[in-house]
Amino acid sequence: MAERKLSVSPKEEPAAFAAGESGAVTFKLNGLRWYIVGLVFLATLINYIDRLTVSVLAPVITRELNLSNTEFARVATWFLLAYTISQTLSGKLYDRIGTRLGFVVSITIWSVAAMAHSFARGVGSLSAFRFVLGLGEAGNWPGAAKAVAEWFPIRQRAFGMAIFNSGAAIGSVVAPPLIIWLQLRYGWQTTFLVTGALGFIWLALWLLIYRTPDKHPWITPEERALIIEGQREPSERVDGVSKIVAEHESAASIENQAISAAPGDHAKEHAPGWFELLRHKEVWGIVLARFFTDPIWWLYITWLPLYLYTARGFSLKEIGLFAWVPYVAADAGSLFGGWMSGHLISRGWTVNRARKAVILFAALLMPAGILAAFAADPFTALALIALVLFGFQVWINNVQTLPSDFFSTKAVASVAGLGGTGAGIGAMIFTLTTGWVVDHFSYVPILVAAGLLAPIGTLVLFLLAGPIRRVPLKTAH
């Protein structure tokens, strides 16, 4: 069937050779977009291993460098400050120089900074290295969002986002046992050198493989047509492909899948500036929703090992054995969130209804952190934290898809970057508050407050953003 060939994924006969116009044999890779998002997934995984090295080693580093919880919070905040600044700057960078070169810049900066952590001798030097790490690591997210927007039709974007987002969760699963093993065998300084070097290995693969669909020599004509088809309004669809799709899907279903697809003439739109984007309430909805909700993720990314060590009595070895459990749930949430919204769309739901239903469901799971604060058994608390992170990844996977639902590829990375800026500001405030509250009281008030953030953020998103539909931008002159 022709339609099955259009939606191929890398499982049968992934590679093929075809004759080019000159008669030369050219290499083609079926389902190339899945390999591309797999590469972005690996970058995200490495990103989180590098990010979590300090958090996992916090019981050792705070002792070795004589840091209080408040000082550790300040170190984490320097990372978040740079991360917040760079989210916006990186979005513009990727929109200007493209996804391929943008990732080269980002991963080079963060890999060098990650390795430099091995030379930290106090709160000042550790804060400086965390700041540079944040500058580099932030670029992964607007870059990944842009790569998915370039390579995926609208009905598959949420699942594409889920695949790369699962790199954060799997990186969080891999990091504790890997980092603890390296620490116990070689020491914390060598651990930073090893984890930081991973980015340079990935960079070689990226430079070899990544191009945009219109320039990639390995893409098949069928896959290129599928991608282009998924980024056009119904009235602008190519007759041949539209006919194929119409054989298998109702007109109503096609309209629902294309409601947020990029306009066929989006190339005529210019890349908007930040002030122009901030005139749109949809952008503010994304920014403020992430301001309120992202601190939940950062709370557990930054503090979970120390929380288990100081509040729940875990040893360093036990942290390596069990701290990864909530991130397995997070990985499942990432994949479920992307699959579920795409599944609902394929069953005839509008993009607006499908995205919002999944986002609301996720928001109602995250108050489970309040129960974790009062759980007597440490493993019950860990299970409830796992439920929180499952819900967060379902939520963030769909919220990070909204920039490509609302805007064309000319603005996706910039809007994603602004959303990351809101997330970073919220996370900085919450991280500093956490350090002070833990030093003076306990983790209980923090876990309770975090449990209330997701419903607030979701309410703000729904009220400000309104219906999910394409927002027109000014055309280039």
C-alpha cells in the first residue's frame, strides 16, 4: 500500500540504494526522520548526564568543598541563570544559523564546561563552571524543538518530541549508577572528565548525519513528500499525496491533523523578534505555564540525591541503586504523553482538544508530591515522587510541542527559548528558596508548595493561550 510506505519507520529494509539523475548509485535511508530524532535523543541523554553529575555527587562535593544547603542552592542557581539567559539566546541562534551549526556551538560549550568541573576548588569556581555549563546546555531544547519541527509532520511531532524528551529521563536513569560507580572507582574529579567527554563523541556523529530534509542526500522522495505534506494547510496539499491519505482517513480526521500545520507559504514569513513574539498571548501562556510548573522538575533534578541522603538516610551506594527509579517513570511519562496526544488526534480529536486533555491529566498527577512529604516509608515517598515525574514528563512533552502548534518553523526555536526563559526564572526562585527553607526548616514545606504548582501553571496556560491554532506572523518584504 502506498500510504504504508510513506509512514515507514526504521524496522524493515532501512537502507536502500537508488540510481541518481546522472546514473550514479546514491544511498537512501528509509525512515530517516526517526534516526535524526534518535540522534537528538542521544544529545539530550548526554546533556542530562553532564547536568546531573553535580547533583548525584552532591553528598560528596558538599562535604569536600564544605558547602551548606544554601551555598549549594547558589551554585545551582548560577547554572539556572545562565540556562535561562541562554534559552532565549539559543533560540535566536538556532533560528539564525540553523539546527546543525547551533548544536555544534551548544554541545562544544557544555562539554568543555562539564570537564572543567574537575578543577573546582570552592563555591566560586564551581559556580563559574556551572554558569558556563548552563550557557551551553540550554541550547539543546530550542534546537531539538526546531529539529522536530523541520523533520516531522504535525501529527507525529508530539511523538518526536517524546522521543528526544525521553533522553532527559533515560539520562537521569543512567546517571546515578554510572556517576556513583565512577566516583567510587576513580574519584569525583575523574568522573567529570569522563562524562564531559561524551559530548565530543556525539558531535562527530552529528556532523556526519544531520542536514535539513530539503538538503539531506539520504532521504527518500516518499519521506520528503510525507514531511512536506504534514506541514501544509489542507487546501495546499499536493494532489498525489492527498489522494493517498484520503484513501485511508476521513476528511474530518485530516482537518484535525492539519489544524496546526505550518502554512504552505511559511517561507514568506520573516523570523520574528522577541518583542513581536511577546505581543502574542499564546507566547505568554507558554512562558508563564513553564514559570510555574518547571520548578517541579528542577526540584527533583537538583535535590533528590541530597534529599535521599539527608532526609531519608540513604547511603551513597543506595543513591546509586535507587535514585534512578523516579526517572524510569519520567521516561514512561515522556513516551506516553507524546503517544497519547497523537493517538487522540488520529482518532479524530482536534489538536486543541487532544493536547489540552493530556496536559490536564498530567497536571492532576503532580500534587502526589504532597503525599511524598508526609510518607513514613522512604520507598513509598520514592514511588510518589516517581508519579510526580511521570506526570511532569507527560505535561512538558505536550507543552513543548505548543510552539510548533501555534507558530511556523520561522519562530519555533525562539518561542521555545522564551518558554525556557520563563522556566529558568521560576526554577531559580524555587531553587534558592529550597536551600534556605531546608537549612532553616525541612524539605516538607518545599514538597507541599511544589505539589500546588502544576495545577496553577496549567490554569494560566489554558486561560492565556486559548484555543490551539496557527498564529499568523508578518510576511517578509
